[in-house]
Amino acid sequence: MADRRDLPTNLPDLSDPAQRHEQQDVNIWAIGKVGIGLIVTTIISLFLVLGVFRYLEQQDRASQPKPPAGVEVPQRQLPPQPRLLDNEPEDLKQVRAAEDQILNGYSWADPQHTRVRIPIGSAIDQLVQRGIPARPGLEQGSAASVSVPSESTLGPKMQQPGGPLAGQLEGNQGK
């Protein structure tokens, strides 16, 4: 059996209000010291990082070549295309307006002025009136060019029932 001599023999009397709570509280001074230490460490780290940043910034400025005296520094040039959009909603409106002009307006389709663009609504109306031309080389109503699915609805059968050797097996059985 286990030795139970280490258990306290005098349990607190809960009917006494003085014994219903612990007599020892949390050490506030120790928690305060840890909090103050964290704040001081954070402030020291902040100044350390700012100092390193300023040191590296000075090193970068010192390593950049200075233009010779009397030479004017050229203005900043724009980077090559494509560049980021400054005002994307306005640019989108301009693109859509240009597309609408192409779809709904009349213009020349080529520089030699041999083809003309017409509004899409007019083109659809003309297409309905004239009809859609058939493809050259196909006869209208030709049943030979139409494929009809087989029983499996997957098109023509790739193998005969019984597999590729079914015909050879039937011939061998009669021998």
C-alpha cells in the first residue's frame, strides 16, 4: 500500500470565513519588475534598430557616386511599357468607350479602304436577311457526313463484342 503520511491531517474548516481563501497573494512586485523589464527592453531594441538603420542609410549615401561639378543630372525617365495604371476606373471607361465605338460605329477596317466596319446590330440584321452561307464542299442534307451514335451512345464501337480475339476463338471451336 502507498504511504499516506505526507498528506496534511489538518484540513481547513470552511465554516470559518478566515479560512475560505488563501492567505498568500500573488507577488505583485515580481510581476511589476517583469513588466518594467519588458518595456525597457522594447525601448532599447527600438533605439538600437533605429541606430542601425541610420548607419546603413549613411553607408548607402556614401557609396553612391556623386555627379561631377557643372553636370546637370537628367530628369527621371518613365520606365518601359507596360506601366502601372494611375487611374484604373477612368482607363477602363476609355477602353470600353473605344470598344463601343468599334462595335457600334462605322469605320474603315483596313488602311487601303477596301473593307468597312459596320455596327454589330446592322451586321446581324444583314446576316439574318441573307442567311448564313454553307461551307464549301459539303452538300446540304447529305446523310453520309452525319455520324449516328451506336447503342452505347459513345459513337461507333471500337471493338466487337467479345474482344479482338472473338472471331478467332469461334473458328477454333469448330476444329
